[in-house]
Amino acid sequence: MSLLTEIDRRKTFGIISHPDAGKTTLTEKLLLFGGAIQEAGAVKSNKIKKGATSDFMEIERQRGISVATSVLAFEYQGIKINILDTPGHKDFAEDTFRTLTAVDSVIVVIDVAKGVEEQTEKLVEVCRMRNIPIIVFVNKLDREGKDAFDLLDEIEQKLHLRVTPLSFPIGMGYDFKGIYNIWEKNVNLFEGSKRQEIEDSIHIENLESEELDQLVGSDAADQLREELELVYEVYPNFDREAYLEGALQPVFFGSALNNFGVRELLDCFVEIAPKPRPKESSTRLVKPEEEDFSGFVFKIHANMDPKHRDRLAFVKIVSGTFERNTPYLHVRNQKKLKFSSPNAFFAEKKQIVDVSYPGDIVGLHDTGNFKIGDTLTEGEQMEFKGIPSFSPEHFKYINNADPMKSKQLEKGIDQLMDEGVAQLFRLELNGRKVIGTVGALQFEVIQYRLEHEYGAKCSYEQLNVHKACWVDPEDANSEEFKEFKRVKSKFLAKDKQGQLVYLADSAFTLQMTQQKYPSVKLHFVSEFD
Ligand code: GDP
């Protein structure tokens, strides 16, 4: 098949949700539809219960060996679908942000009873900023929940989306009778006894027909007619262009656990979701259909099996074809690298592949060459943009607790930072190392991994930092910038890329600093124009 045909039949997306809304269950049902798995329970949840480190370790160990849920690929109606895993736990939000740079669209799962939750708000904001096309799936309709219209309002207000329902529930909870598919104009009935089966829907061309009354009862039929009238009146018609631009978001209702409403979602998804999109680089916009291969690393997975120490770097292919045993340029290192056993992902397995196409993810064995954000090309000198670091929330000094193992500690910290587990800052004044993380959990994870993977011991020391701000002076030679550097010297550090960072100790000093040195811009994100 030609490159163009392969691009046209690929859709790469991520499912995002607050923990427990049903991401894992939905993923599994999608794979069932694709015939990629035969039974429920095959997809491992990546959930961290109660935030326990041991739980995290266990999951990481399993995942490190099987790389189970990082990428799940399957085929449906001739379309190759790649689902990228996004951790729901807030301490791993940065991992999710980075994964969002590799998806071409997302599905947001919302619990009908809980409505829009905090984690969803943050993740959708990132998608909105990048104009990523979004489909919303309201889950758990078999349970009592919020009124559908109230929920649509809430989604619009809290997530700042412009929604249009493409399916609509008939009843809810105990009275849940089924779904009217606005997209295809048919009814799918929810029958308790056949819950786990994939059912054919009943086609109803005319909503006024008696058939609807017979199927769901007159009361429910009348209510549905009224509600649909309101839907057509209040919400805009679906417009694919608007969806693709991130300006309109279709909403589906269903119950992932009962495999209900999922086919409607999937059928619409394969029709409307975008194929691999172009990506901005340091020099130009790179289009998928270009012949030369290019791609970027968005995730690095350490192998937790002590016998196999290598890591797996996940590369999203942006353009051209990626081929096994072909030398590609690692742009940051200016080195040509060849990969003899690139992994592709199918359902929950990985296998070696010869050729991969835009939209696909390949897993490359890595002995320490890669870090997140790295670009591979056929020789072109350009780097993909858009994997910024965000200011961490928690900061601590990291000290060496075993002087005999300082080399191991250096190496361990270096590699963990390349994986994006946390961020390292080195104070300008005395060279001390400060670790910044999104969640408190990562400090334990780092300590554990340094010890078990690198044989090094570390200890932490409290440090009072409110936010890390990337420093961006209007004029690097100005008196104002010089004074800023002199007055704030105790609080200045360099990040791993060597960028200057100001560690503000409180919201108040940050505000004062901004007022006092207006020509020195302070950013909470490491990439800025
Ligand atoms: P995740 O944290 O978003 O991956 O959520 P899971 O898929 O693990 O689901 C969380 C819990 O909700 C599990 O106990 C699921 O069985 C349950 N669940 C998922 N979908 C549904 C649904 O449609 N109805 C009901 N009643 N429970 C569901």
C-alpha cells in the first residue's frame, strides 16, 4: 500500500478522564469491537490506588516488562487505530501532557454521576490550547446520574467546550432504556439480559412512529421526542470541520461496562476523527505525506526487569516511513542511529516490525541516547516543538546518602530525568541539586528506583519553593536584568537544558519580582516564543 493510503487509514488518539470514570473499561470495549482481544479483563488498569508507592512500583514493574498499556493498536473497518495510554493519576499529569503531544485527537470520558472532575478540566485545557479535536463520552448511564441537559451545560461551562450531542439517552439508571443515535438516526435498546453482547440497533427513521412507543413505552417515547426537539433547537448541527479545528465537540452517552453506546461512539469516531496531523518544527511545518521519515520521542519507559536494563523510547512517526535497520539522524546528538528491532504494538502485545507509518508509534530500544522531546530525521536539521516542561509543584534538595556510590547516583538521576520522572535544577550559587515533581509520590519513586536500579542512595532536604519560572529577559544586557540576577542570585538555577530558572519561594515574592523587573518575563512553562 502507498504511504498516502496508510496515512489515510490511521487514527491515533488518547482517552482522558478523571480516575474511575471508566477509561480502562472503555479501552477494553473498543479493543473487543476491533477483535483485538477476546474477553474482558485483558486490559490492565494503570491505576494507582490510594496513591501508594508500592502499588505504583507493582504496576511499573508489570508495565516495564510487558509495556502492556502504553500503546494499544487495533483495526476496525479497515482503519488502524492507535490508543495511547494516559495516566489518570494527577501525580503523573506531566506524563499525560507529553502523551497528548503525540495524539491526533482525544476522547474524554465523564462519569454521569460525578460530572466534570478536576483532572479532566486540566487535561482538556491542554487539548484546547493545542486545538486537539475532542469527542466526549458520558459513561455509566446504567447508574443514576445528572440530567443529560445539566451535564451538557456543565461540560460547556467547566471545560469551555462547544458541544453537540450525537447520541441521547432514553432514561437513566434504573429506567435506562437505551440510546437514540442522533448521528445515524436509530435506536439501540438496553436489555438487561443481553448486556454484555454487541447488539444490532433498531432503525427508526421517523421519531413520531408508533414503533418507538412500542419499544420504550409511550411516556419514555414522548419524553425522548421532547428532549430531541430541544437538542435540535439548542445545539449546533454537527460540522466536521469545526470538530477538526477543535471548535465543536460531539458528545455520546453510554455505559462502557455494559458495552452500550460504545459502538455508536466507535463508528462515529472512525468516520470523523482526524488522520495523522502535520506538526510544527523548529524550521517548518512537517506534513505526514512527506517521503522523508521524521518523528519524535514523547515517552521513555525504563525496563524494571534488572536482567534487561535497556529502556524503550516511544517515537511518534510524523512523516514518511520508518524502516528497520536504516540509519536515522538523532538531531540533538548529531549521531546516526540504526534500530534492528523496533517494536510496534498490537492490542496488548508488542512485536518487531519492518515498516511503520505516520500516526504509528514505534518502541526503540535505547541504552541512554534518548530523552523526551528528541527528534529523529533522515538527515534534516530540525527539531519538533511542543514538549514543554511545566513548573513542578513540589521541590526538594537531593543529597547523596552513600558517598561510595556518587557515580551511580549521578547516572541514575540523569536517566530518570531523561525519562521525565521529575525535573532537575542546579542552583547557580553552589551547584546543589534540586528535584522538582508534579506530585509528592514521585520523590518516593525516585528514591526507590535509584536504589533498586542504580544501587545508589539518596536523601531529601526540605526546600521552600512555590514555583519554578523560566527566565526570559527582553534584553540580556540590560541593567534591570543584571540587577535581577544579582538580587535573586540565591534563587537562580539552571534546568537540564541549561535554561535559567528562578525558584520563587512564595506567590507574594513572585508577584513583587514581576513588578520590580517588568522587562524580565517569568514563564511557568519551559517553551515560549
Ligand atoms: P479508569 O480509572 O477511568 O480507568 O476507570 P475504570 O475503567 O477502571 O472503571 C472504574 C470503575 O467503574 C470500575 O469498577 C468499572 O467496573 C466501573 N465502570 C466502568 N464503566 C461503567 C459503567 O458503564 N457502569 C457502571 N455501573 N460502572 C462502570
